[in-house]
Amino acid sequence: MEEKAAITPNKRFWEIDFLRGIAILMMIVFHFMFDLNYFGIFSVDVYSGFWWLFARITAIIFIFLVGVSLTLSYSRARKKMTGKQLTRKYLLRGLRIFGYGLLITLTTWLFLPNGFIIFGVLHFIGIAIIISRPFLGRTWLNLLLGLVLICIGIGLQLVIFSFPWLMWLGLRPAAFYTLDYFPLLPWFGLVLIGIFFGNKLYPAGGRMLRIWERSKPPISQLCFLGRHSLLIYLIHQPILIAVLFAMGLQAF
């Protein structure tokens, strides 16, 4: 049932945490299957078919919610910040996330040099937060531009380039392999679409639709995962690998 948006300062909307929690759980499941295959423990085709699609759906949910969450943050912050302060806020936040991505790059370069992560999901989200600043107050432009960028990005996947310098943009060089790759094209287009829906569904930081509050298991557990998604992302792979070794599986 549609109603006027109700604004509650700093309120977390359970449905966003819930969807993000589902994406985080899906990510853990996929990475567990990936680890089984990568370390030669059990053969799983994670590069095509069901598990490839499973990974893409996971990424789509998570990155779409990045855009939605940015609109909520912007709607609340602009009431008490100047334009320069807002720009600085998203610059620092984006650099922090990008810094975590560089930590992932270093770690994978040390331990998984054959496919170390150059521009993975954290690198992408960090840059996306920074460059999304001019789009946060817009609606239909984001939908149109988002669709265009997605189409361009899909088209670029069919082309191989002879230079590596623009791989972060989506221009994939020949013989390029990395364990995690989220270039700006097409993925920033999905962030813009998330911003569009965020501005439509949560105008001025409040819900446009009436949604029953949910706080019982398993919804509460998934919301917990969604609220701590960054921490879970950073620690889940070391834990998964440790679990494999603890089970006595010879990964190397």
C-alpha cells in the first residue's frame, strides 16, 4: 500500500539489511564452492552454468543495494552538511573502501599470485562511491545512464584489448585473469540504477511504501549479516580456508 514517505533520522530499513544479508550468505556459499574447486578438493564448475549465474545474481543484488544505500545516506547527510562537506564525506568513504581493496590485492598477490585481485568488488565500490556524488540527487537520468553504461559494458566484454591500463574501466586485456573483477563498465551502471530506485522508494530518506516490520529469525539473522557485510567480506575467506584445513583436507 502506497503512502507518503515517513522520515525517520538514521533509521535502518530492515528490508535493505535483509536483502544485503541474503547476498552475503550467497557470497559465502559461492566462495566455499570456489575454494573447493580452486584448491583441488572437489571439482565444481564455477565458471559456467548454475554457479556462474549464482555468482552474478549475488553481485547484482549487492551492487544494486550500494546505490540504494547511497541515496539514504545522502538524504540524511545533506540536511546537516554543505556541498563541500558531502563531497569530502563520500571521497573519504570511497578511499577507505578502496584501501580495503588494496589490502585484498596485497594479500592475494602474496598467497595467490596466479590470479591475484587487481580491481575487485571493494576497489569498484570505493571508486563508485566517489564518482556517484554528482548523481545522488537525480532520478530518471540515473536510470537512463545506468542502462546505457550496462549495455556498453556488456559490449566491451566481447572485445580484447592490447593494453592493460584501462582494465579498471572494463577494457579487458588479452590473457587477463584475476579471481575477482568488477570494472566500472558495466557495474557502475547498476549502482546508478540502484540510486534511481533508492530515490523513488525512499524519497528524502523515508519509505514510500508501507512494509511490516520484521525482527524474528531467520530474518533477524540475515539482517545482522547485512549490517556487518563489510567485516564479513573481509574475514570470510580466511575462515573458510581455515575450516577446510581444520577438516583435514589437503588444499595444497
